[in-house]
Amino acid sequence: MPLTRALVALLVLAAASAALADEPAFQPARIVSRFEAPQEPAGGAGPASLQRANLQNSDPGLHMWSEFFWPVKPEAGKKQKTTIWVINRRDKVIPAGTIVSIWANKTEQPKCGETGDVNYKLPELLPLQTKAIKASWKMPETTGKAKVAIFLDSACTVFNEFYWFNTVIWSTTVVEAGTKYAFLQASKGPDWIESYDFEPKFPPGNSTSKANIRVFNLGTAPTEAGVKMGVYYDLSAIPDNVTSDCTYPGQISVDLPKIAPGKTKVVPVEGIKVPNRNDANYLALYVYMDVTCKLSPAPNPGYFSSGARISSGPGAVLASLQPKGQRYYPVKTTPKTPKANETMTVKVKIANLGDADGVVGRVVIFTTAVDATDAVHYDIGRCDPSLPSLYNGLTFSANTTDLVIKAGKSKTVKITDVPVPATAGWFGLVAVPDADCINEVERSLHWLPVPYNAFEVVAP
């Protein structure tokens, strides 16, 4: 079973309350391009997943995500907005000039070369690089249904034909200008961003934890004080009629602050019960907004907000943190563009995400295909003493350091004499800190990610 799925760009519509379910205006939407979806590793799946055919044979390697579109009910003649993240997953540089086109009401499938109501030109994108676009488009002057469309690479400069998975079209309802309402939605960033919204970041089984949930007002009016958010940490505890009955406060009920239209507030939620690690390795939260129905006739399900990997207890966790808004991690080579068949030095910024000091230990460096970095990222076989021989055919190097990193701090670690691939081109570079899991708690963590980036090899 492969560890990545080309699930392509699709539009997520978070269902609203039962009373509003037939109202397209009350269906919050955002773009979710899930190129990869981590799964339970199957026996022997790791090496096989790295030897698969290059995904670019069937996929353009240019993907987009977005924040929820605001307002959820766009007003006639007014703007609807969102942030769109575009990511290059190819093993080639995408030159500047790729266009993202948006139409406020597109009745037919857009075609290559069409100009949108608004158009955004992307800068040059290196492999694994992300560009955020603050997008907005003016809605029609008339009320009623409209079909908003977003076309990534509308000039078809990356690929010379239309791909259905780089276009999204959805129906919404335009309301009269000046229509005032509040609508709350729990929101998180794209799936590729490691958010670590829990305190502690990796809560131990059979403990209580705190989550910080980002709540977005998708309406045009500020919320009232005292609107309640219901949070469930046990899926089986959610009543069947939770979206039609105003008497279910959630396993935890939280009073929300006033939130201005188009703004977000981070809301702390205390007292979350973490399952026993024998029963689960991942903690998920399910959020319902306005559970006492102050804003609307029925509660609305906030988007699944956050999740945490369950640990065996407190301790050090050696990993890394992503630069803001980027898919990759801080891993660099010296020289920046090493020559094929030579050696290079790799510098990786390693962070201790746990709550105790920890030793970096043995660091293993892999180079592989750019589009395989996610497979290595989640399926590296960390803590396996056979690393790196487990992954035959990959370029690798290993070094050991007794460097200690304090809890919550980070240090840059240098690995010398790393072999450079034998051919020129772009490659993925993956670093595995504490490959032997000297820090015992790391053995208990499910899908613990490791830092990766892309780098270019040049001919000698």
C-alpha cells in the first residue's frame, strides 16, 4: 500500500446546520489539494513506496490549497477573499509567470488561455517552494446563485493542456449588499503545515491536554459575546442530531470572545482527555459552533480543527520546524549546488519539540526524488537500527553527535562528506535526527515527521 495518494485538488464543503443545509450560501468552502495522505505503514511498504514510478507522469506537480472563502455569503457587488497557497512539487524550477485566474461567476469550464476576472502571476518557484496569494474577486451585482472558479496555470505554461484537478468550481449564493450576519468556523492551515496546536505538543496517553483552536468569523457582522463552541474528543460521544438540537454543549463547552468579520481568534480549550495509547495513536478533535443557537436556528459543524500524536510520556522529541508558510524544512547544502558524484556538507536545523532536554544522536541523511520526500518524511523507519541500509539505492550519509538540545530550543547540525547523486538535476534531501531514538519517547510517536528540502546537483 503506497504511502502517498494523488488525491488531487478538490473542494471541501463543510456541511452547515440541518436548518441551513439546503442553503448554498451557508456552505463554507476552501480548496484542499491533498497530494499526499499519511496512512498506517504496511509491512515492507517503505522501500516500495520510494521505488514507485515518478508521480509527475500523471500529475503536473503544481498544487494549491486555500483558507476558507470569506464571506461565506458574498454580497452583491462586494468582494470575496481568501489566501491561496501554490506549491511546486516537481523536480524542475517553474519559471515566473504562471497565472492563477479567478472568475466570480463562470458558467462553463474554463479553457487554457482564458483571462479571469482577476489574474495573479506567480514568481519563479523552486522545487518544494510555496507562494501565498492574497486573492479577492468582485461578486456579481445581482443576487442569486453564482459559480466561482479558480484555475491554476490558466495559461497552461507548466503543462500545455487543461487538467481537471487544477481547476475548482463551486456554487455559492450572492445576497444583497449590506446583509449582516455572523458565521463561525474552526480553521487550520493546509495539511502540510505541522501546526502543533496542543500543549504539550505530543500529549501522553491517559492524560489531559490543552488545544488552541483557531476560530474564523466568515460573516459580515461581529459575533455576540457568549456564543458557545462545543468540542468533542471522542467521536462516539457526538449525538446523531448534534446539528439540529441546541441542547448539546459538547464534551467541553467554551465561551467564545467577540470576533470581528473576516477575523480569527485563537481559543484555548482545556481539559481534553487523551486516549490510552493502546487504543489510539492520534487524538482528533471535532468542533461544533454556536451550540446554543445564538447566531442561527441550529448549530453548525466547525471544520475538524486539529489533531495530535499521542506519546508514551514526557521527553525529548528531535524533529524540525517549517519556515512560515513553506512546505519544506530548514535543510541546506554546502556548496549550494554541489557537483555530481562528489561530496557535500548538509546543515539541518533540528528543534527539540518535547518537554525535556534531548541528545541529537545519530543523524542520517538521504537524497531521493523530490516527489518522494513525503514518503520518506512519514515512512523513514525511524528508530530502526538498520537505517540507512533499509533503503537500498538511496544516497545516504550518517554521523553521530553528542550535542544536547534543550526543550523548546533548536540548533543547526552539520553533517560532512555526504555523497552527492551521480546525475545532475533536482533531488529531495531528508535528514533523520536521533535515528536510533536515544530519546525513548520518540519510539511511541506515530508518523513522526522528519525535516526535508530540495537541492540542485550540477554536472562536474
